[in-house]
Amino acid sequence: MTRKIVFTSLLTMSLVAGAADPAPKLKGSKKDNAPKLNLEMPTFNAIPKDQKLESATPKQEDPVGASGKRADEGYTLVRIVHGKSFIKSADGAKPSAPFPAVTWDPQTMMLEKFSSIIRVKSPGKRTTRIEVVILDTRTDTVMDASGKLRFGNSDEAEWQVDWDSSGARQPGEFQVLVRVGGNPLGTMPLKVVSAAAK
């Protein structure tokens, strides 16, 4: 009987001890401790206070033209006169004899020698490059010349070019194109007539 009591006591103790041991945790089971999530609201910087709105101030107008030059540096074509020789006057150079047209020789297909004086105005009076091109009735270049346009005390300056005899296909209404400082100032007509018609 004593043995039976001892055996029952041992059996009961082993069952109690076995029940006290937790079962081993399986990986991936719900019983694993999950990492704690921080669900707190983030802290923001202080909201800036109202500031007085200021209207945009208009930019100071810079007197610059479309070509990128200042307005007082602009150039204007005043006139072009043609002739064999010229007389200087207060109004500028004038042909010493009437010169209504340039003569074209149909036998040699050459233009006669003549000269042109180009008058340009500029309030800035800055020295710059001048180019003159004579275009025929097909707008092909017949003659061209270039040089420096220099101003004195006046805001107008004249530049003279002496044209050598040059070939041309036919007579007609030619054009004289003037560029100053790389910018075209416009064209002026130049009448070319046949020597036979003249």
C-alpha cells in the first residue's frame, strides 16, 4: 500500500511538472513576439505666421532694341547717292553732274564705273562696320564692298565706295542693300540702263 501511494505521488508530480513546462514555440506561429509598431503622430515644425504680400515691382525698362543694342546706338539709312564725282555741301555730298542711271554695255555685258555715297544717322555716333551690296534683277550679288563707318561731331556720317566696272546679265531695276554693324538697314533702288537705249 505504501508503494502504491509513493508511485501515485510520483506520477502526479511528474504530470504537474510536465504541465508547467511550456510547449516549444514553432517558427512562424502566432505566438512569436511581433515587433512593436510606433503609431505615434510625427511632430511638425511650427506653422509660419501670415506675411504681408507685396506687389511685384516692375523692372526698369532697359533701352535695348530687338538687335540687342541700346536704342541710342541704332543706325538709320538716310540716303544713297550715285555719280561719277561729288560736291561736298552742308547737306552732304551731291553728284557734280546729274546721274539718273548706271550704264550697261550690251556688247561687253559690263557696268560702267561709278561711285556711291551712303549717309547713315546714329545718335550714339559709334564707329562700326558698313557693308554695301548691289543686287541684280534676280537678287544675285553683282558687287559688294565693306569698310568702317566713322562719325565726327554730327550724328550723321557718309561712306563712299568707288565701284569698278563689273559684269551683269542684263539691265533693269537693281537694289542696293546696306548693312551697318551686321544689321540690314534696308535697300534703295538703282536703275541700270542699256547703253544703246541711253
